[in-house]
Amino acid sequence: MLSKDDNDFLCRVGPGTPMGSLMRQYWIPAVRSDELPEPNGRPLRVRLLGENLIAWRNTSGEVGLVANNCPHRGASLFFGRNEEEGLRCVYHGWKFDVTGRCVDMPNEPPESNFKDKVSAVAYPTTERGGIIWAYMGPRELPPPLPDLEATLVNREPKHISMLHRKCNWMQGLEGELDTVHAAFLHGGASRPEDQEPKSLSYYHYSQRAPRFAVLNTEWGTSYGAYRPAEEDSHYWRIAHMLFPFYAMQPTGPLGENAKLNAYVPIDDENLMQWECHVDMTGNDRPFRGGRGEYRLTTSDWLGRFNLLQNMDNDYLLDPEAQRTWQSFSGIPGIRQQDMAVTESMGPIYKRWQEHLGTTDVMIIRTRARLIQAAKALRDNGTTPPGVDSPEVYRIRSGEVVLPRGVDWWQASAELRERFGPIPEPSR
């Protein structure tokens, strides 16, 4: 468990907080490219790391990301006119380009040079893999984007989905790193006798209590959760946490999928979950992260990517399906089940109340790694892992059967590192 102080240290991400400062060292997934489909289109409200921002695509197609409040007298730039390479505040006509520079101040006399002394808070953006990325950190020249394979490959089918979850970012990330819950929350009603003999799912459900090996890595932390397979083999689920908020979960055979999950803090009590999966085998297998239906998108700060299933309707829990073992939880949908358990903890879980067991070792290690990195940045200015090393993100996860007695990390290296050539970046 964590102390209250350590819990706050880990979870709070607003400006000036240690964990928020750590996250601002990295490029952050901010907006899906198709949310700003056309130049000079309607601006979009975006809350990121506790900051209220306005995203917009200018006449040339570049994306601006500026503070919500106009630096004149604070009117929201969401209502601004997106025209001729700038966003113009409708209150007094001040106009800003994507860098935040004031390029026109029509309420001032022609001889005034006041516009040259005023700028809006603006963050650099770039696009890759259907994602608009933002850099909110202190560097004049931002670091490189991470080599997350799922954002680099250009092949179909490619799935990019987003989901607003009403809890702290760390609750979402910990849930993804908690591979044990998959055999209960998601698959508790699955019986080994119903699985294909000697298949990965057969081994998964035949023994629901795995043992763990956990490592600190150059990208963050990694685990191998292993269960008995045959007399001479173990079934392994190998996955990773990558700084600052990415997870690669073990769905499917090791090395066959390029994937990422990002648990991006909207603020301290809300997160945006990104998922990007690409089947690299050419078999075009269906995406296993089903979503369900979204509510109508609204223009408020928390109005994007909300599911119809939510806490207000108990995530459409079906007691009869639960009672008759059609479903372990009674809640339809994988991510909806995840939402139910993590959101029911409260907006920020009081981790000093928990009782951790042996299968929580990956969560314990990841918390420590994040806290250590944030303190090193705060106290010594130490650059966090991966910021200047995009190549460390070239990794895959998944399930595999290995002979007993081998070094699991070395034995899985070829499959984990099955990373293709980096293509030319494209939107």
C-alpha cells in the first residue's frame, strides 16, 4: 500500500506537481486527427493534465493547441473565429496563430505595437498515425515522438479508439497491468473444458493463480505471469508498462500484434484511454477490445467518447446473466467491466486502505518506478526514461508457451523485439 502523501504524489498531474512535470517531458496523445477533420473548422475543447485547452486546425492544416482563456480579458477561445491562419477571439478581435503569437489586434490604434508584446499560451503539436500529439513541457525543441509501433505502421485493419473513464489515470493503468483479473472479471465464466486443448486460453483458464517475474526495463517495467502448461512447459503472459502512461497488454500470441494502450490524464479524476491495435500477421483477425455504444458527443470539457453504459445505469449489469454463469460479472463488454471496477473505487482510490498480494507485484513495482522517476526529475533534473530514446518503445507483448527452466526474458526476446522497419511518418 501507499501512504496518503505517496498516493497524492503518484496521482496528481496538474501544473507544478511532480508527476505532472514528469508527464510534460513527453509528447502526449491529445486529439484524434479525425476530430479536427478540416481546415478552418470548429475548435474543440480539450482538457489535458488538468489544463483547459482549445484545439483547432488552421487554413494550412496545422493544428493549434492554446489555453482556453484569451490573454486579453479571459474570454474563451472556443468561440473564436477560425479564419485565415489564425483563431480570432470574438470579444475584441485579437487573433492568434498556432504558436500563440498575436498577429492582429484590431481594437488598438494602428500605430500601437502592443500585439507584438502579447501571446497566448500555446503548445507544439504534431500528427502521426491518426493522432494529434501535444508537447506541454519546458524544452524549446521538443524530444522525438516515441517509436510506438502501432502508431507507425500504415496497414489495415487499424483500430484507434478512445474512451473517457471517470477515475484517476493510475487506476486505469493499474487495471491494464493487472493480468490476473482477466481470468476473473472478463473470463470467470469460461471453463477450461470448453477451450481447445493445449491452446493459450486452455492454459489460461486451467490455472487462474499465476506466479510472477517482474523487471525494471529501459522503457519502464515488464512482467511475465506464468502458469503450468504441459509437464515440460509454462504458459506465459508477457507485457509492459512504458513511461509515462502506456501499457501493452498480453492479448494474443506474443509478437503478432502491434499495440498500445495510453491512460492519458484529463485531470486528476478523469482519464482518456487510447487504444491502437494492428494485426501484424496479415490474418485480419477481429479487434478484441469491443467498446459498445457511445453517448452523443457534446462540446463540454468531458463530452467526448462517453459510453452509454456507465455508473448511473450500473453499466447495464444483468443479474440473471451473472446468476446463471453466462457472465462472471453480469456486465456486458470488456472495457465496461474495467470501468465498473476502477470507477467504483472512487475518483482517486485511497491506496493506504488496500491489502496487496503476491500477484500485485507488477503494480507495486510500477508505482515505485514512477515515483522514483518523478522525484529524480524534481530533485536532480534527471530526464525520465524514454524521453530522448524513442527506440526503447520498439517492443511487443503477448502470450507464449516456453520450456520450463529457461530464462523467460531471453527465451522471449526474438518475439518481443519483432519490430519492423520504421516507415515515413504520415497523418
